[in-house]
Amino acid sequence: MTVVVRETKETTIRCELTRGTGKADVTTGLPFLDHMLAAFSRYSGLDLTITASGDLPHHTIEDVAICVGAAVGALLPATAARYGDRTIPMDDALVHCALDLGGRPYYRGPLPSRLYDHWMRSFSDNAKATLHLRVLRGEDRHHIVEAAFKALGLAVREAFVDTGAVFSTKGGVALRIEEGS
């Protein structure tokens, strides 16, 4: 289990993430965000527990994304497949997600919602993931955003497969930060 806690003057977030069955217990005060996180959890196969409170929806959405991204990055097995690629149809929406959890943050969208496009960027930065989302079709913003969260969840599920091998031509990569005195 990975636990990430983020406290600022604007928000208080607690995120627990475990490899499991996709069970979610999410309370952010934002029903649509709760719905998207439950979809992400279900499709990723990761158990997710989040409690969040914040002063503004923007701050809550961003800080939850920071915590979920950090938790995904920390939980990733060293010998994970790293890569995931999924396309989800949802009514009028068709959204493609390509993901690399290899330690290099990069996000390319956009989604037709500034708040949830920002969620994806903050997730990517903090998971240290390369994340490409393409909206191939769709008019309904709810369907497009939900399809994106489901595609991300399935891509994470695929990337988390423990292969027993390191998927990098560099071999294992270690990064250590030492504090000087």
C-alpha cells in the first residue's frame, strides 16, 4: 500500500492506493470527481481510498491528481511492463490513451474540460509518466472525460503487469538525492 498525504492552506488530501480489485472509497466533496476516480480505480484494478477537502474545486481536483499520480508512481513494480495503450468508446465519445510509466513526465491532450485536462497533467507530472490522450470523437464532455479516465485506468492496469524483467535499454535506473551539510 502507498499512502500520500498532502496538506496546504487550500486543501487536505489523503490517498491510499493498493494493488487489488479496483475497489474505490472516494469522498472529495465533488461528485463528478468522485465518479471519475471510482472509474479510474475500477478499470486500473487498483484499490483507491481518498478523502479530500478544499476551498475551491480547482484546488481539490489538482491536489487529488498530485496525490494519485505520486501514489501510482510509488506503487509501480520495478519490473512492470511500463507501457499501456487503450481506446475506450463511450456513447458518442472515443478516447485513446497511450501511457509510459517510465519516469519521464510529459502530458499531451487536451480534454474538453480545463479542470480535468489539468487533472491529467498533474497526474502525469507526479506519476512521472508520459501520457498522451486523444479525443477521436465526441460531443458530450461528460462522456469524453469519463472515457479518458477509463482509458487511463486500463492503460495503468496494462503498465502495472509485473513481467519479471526491466523494460529499458538502460537497465535498472536509480536516482538518489543526497542532502549536503
